[in-house]
Amino acid sequence: MRLLVIEDEPDIASALQKGLRQVGYAVDIALDGERGSELALENDYDLLILDLNLPGVDGLEVCQRVRAECPSLLILMLTARSRPDERVAGLDLGADDYLVKPFHFAELTARVRALLRRDLRSFAYISSARTITWDVQLCQLCVMLIWRWHAASS
């Protein structure tokens, strides 16, 4: 699984990258909202971990940009903004989950696992593929029945 962490504090970003790599994720880092938006839109990530207090383009704007262009990308906001109205705003703007700093790394990884476990992108693809397969089989059956009917009536 490939993750993008957008976090402006280099020490936190580095610790997140190291810890998430140790538990098996491929992790890219962006230290500002502009670069983070670019990476999120240029690459195929499974999950974005997004700070809100970013220089330049703040995390809420990044969330809106990414959600508009990549609606299936999972977004976990990881921020010091802890008031209920701030959490509601983040979720309403498109975040799939919201975790307040300071946090326990075990809780962060549990939330990442839960989000990835609930990810319905692959289910939609499989469901669509099964429907197409079923439709092709049904068409083949119809053609075979019509051909047999035509052969029998000739």
C-alpha cells in the first residue's frame, strides 16, 4: 500500500515515514500543501495523511483539491486542530477520518488499517467485472439459443 504524508514539521514527517515503513507501507512525504497536492494528483496513492496547518496552501484546501480530482483517495486528517467544529469541517470537506495531535502511533496505524480495510474501490471493480462476465455469458447463451432455434426451424 502506498501512502502520502503531507506534514510541514520535518521531524514529525520523518517519524511518520519511518514508522509507517516499518509496518509495511510505502511512504512519500511532502512538507507543504502545494507540493502535497501535486504529488497526490500525479501519483496513485491508497491513502493520504494530511496535516491542516500547512504553509501556503492549507490542509483544508488540499483536501478539497484532492477530493475533487481523486474522489476515491482515502484521506486521514492528522492535525492539532481539535475543536469539534474543526473536526466536523474537515470531515465535511472530504476527510474519511480525523485524528487529533498528539496521538499514539498505534492508534494512527489502526486507523490506517481500518480505512484501507473499508476501501470499496477494489470491491466496485470486482463487482463491475463480475457483472460484465455475467453479461457476456448471458449474451453467449442467448446467441446459442437463437442459433439452435433457427437451426431447428429451418
